[in-house]
Amino acid sequence: MTVTRIKALNIAWWLLPTALALSFSAAVAIGAVYLSPSQLFAAISGQGDGGLAGDIVQAIRLPRALLAAGVGAVLAICGAMLQGLFRNPLADPSLIGVTAGASLGACLAILLGAEVAAAFGSLPVVSIAAFFSGLLAVTLVYKVAKSINGTSVATMLLMGIAVTAFSASLIGLMEYFADNDTLRRMSLWLMGGLDAASYPRAFLVLAVLGALLASMSRFGTSLNVLLLGESQARHLGIDVERVKTRLIVLVAAGVGTSVAVAGSIAFVGLVVPHIVRLWVGPDHRQLLPLSALAGASLLLVSDTLARTIIAPVEIPVGLITALIGVPFFVSLLRKSRGAI
């Protein structure tokens, strides 16, 4: 490892945790009602009766900040894992069909509306439909790609594209027949949003994030070896099929859960790992945790801007992530193109 790369890693491990702490604090403090640092600390720590500040933090901003951080970290980790698995820095979670499948299930639940609500009562039907339809899409992709010779990454990629195209066509058909109110609900959900944040949703995403973090030490080295190619990885003692299967299951669970609780938030899983890779290098033992920190920070900042930039109107957070990240990404590519 070069001296320059070691310096970049040291800076990243200092800067990204700091950025996460600052962005989380800003997400909890900034809103329609501004909270001072002393009010924020008292509300979070539970000192005193809390008053209005305590109600705002505990009931609204804290679960939303936790959800934003969890979703951003999960999407970034899943993107980094898929990019390592496909050995392609342009890979993202949508390539295996989970995002499109989840979006299809959610739009179908929204379209059915009253009939579904009457059948399932107070359950979060849209989220449940999104999660299980995303898993179904990934299962279909995996079954087609798997053969007696193993799992073909190329077939998985092509099947994922096919599922995405098919889901998009069905979503377009549903949008065509939907009324204005339903069409607006579907469009807003497809843009992504954290307005339905709650502690159960946040803890669910954080539990999935914990599973992904626990798997880093196991899969970091395997992904590094897979960069050499599958045949070389087998010769070096890596059980390639087991690694691919477990990675696909983890990514499907992570992205499916994120899409179920926050809608379809693009860009984070694609660009955040790529930016971190250009910064610190391709070692997945460093890339995965740093991507989690960067993804969480990006979504926290994006959600804070989405809530406040034209308050009281709230912009879909998926639009903000693209508006923030794309210019920075293009600038970074221009500076680093000689090294790519």
C-alpha cells in the first residue's frame, strides 16, 4: 500500500465518522422549529420534561434521522458488495431486480388501495408488498442464473435487467389506469421518502444493517480475491458459489427492507461506493465500512435539505440525493479519470 493511499485511509477514517456525527446532529436539530444545542441534548438525553423540543425530537426527528442513517448505510454497503461481486464499479442494487420488484409490489398495493386496506387492517401493506415482491424478483433472477455449473453472474445481470424492464412496464401500465390521487401517491413513493419514519421501521433497518456489518469481516477478503476472477478465487480456496449465494441473499434482504420502508431511493448504492473506492482504493475490508459511513451521511444531509429547503413543502429525498451527488461525482471522475 502506497503512502498516498495510507494517508487517504487515515483521512477517511477521521472525516467520515465526523461527517456522520455532524449530519445526524443537524438532522435532529434543524427543521421548521430550530433547536439549540442545549435543547437538543436535553431532548435526546431525556433531562427534564423536554416540553415541545422533547416531543419534536423523540416523536418526529430522531426516528427519521435513525431511519435515514440506516437506509443510507444499507444501500451503500449493498452497492459496494454488488460492485465487488460483479467486478464492475457501475453495478448497483437495481441490477439484480430487487428494487424494481419491490417498486412493482408497492405500486400494486397502492393501486388496490381500499380493497387491500380492508383485507389487512392496520398493517403497513405497501411496505410488506414491497419487501416480498422484491424478494420474489431476486429469487426468480437467482433461479434462472443458477445451473449445475454454478451461478452465472452474466446471466444474473441480464435477468435482472429483464425483470427491471418488465416491472417498469407493469408500473407504467398501472400509472396509466390510476386516478390522479393514486398516481400522485405512486409517483411520490417511487421518488423515495422518509416521511413515514417510525421507531419500528428504523429499528428494522438498523437490525439489517447490523447483519451486514457483521458480515464485513467474512466477505471483505472474499470480495478482494474475487476481483482476480472466479477461477483464481477457487484456486486460492474461496468457495465462490457459497460467497455469491450469501451475498445475493444479504443484498436482497438489505435493499428489499430499505425500499419497503423508504421507497425507491436511487443513486446512493451506485455512486457512494464508487466515490469511496476512488478515494481509498478497492480493498473491501476498508471500502464496506467507509461506504456505510458515507451513505448514512449523504442520506441524512439529503433528508435535512428535503425537509427544509422549501419548507413547509417536502421534496422527495431521492431527488435530493441525485442533485447533491451527481455534480460531486462528475467532478471526482474528471480529477481521477487518469487512474480509472
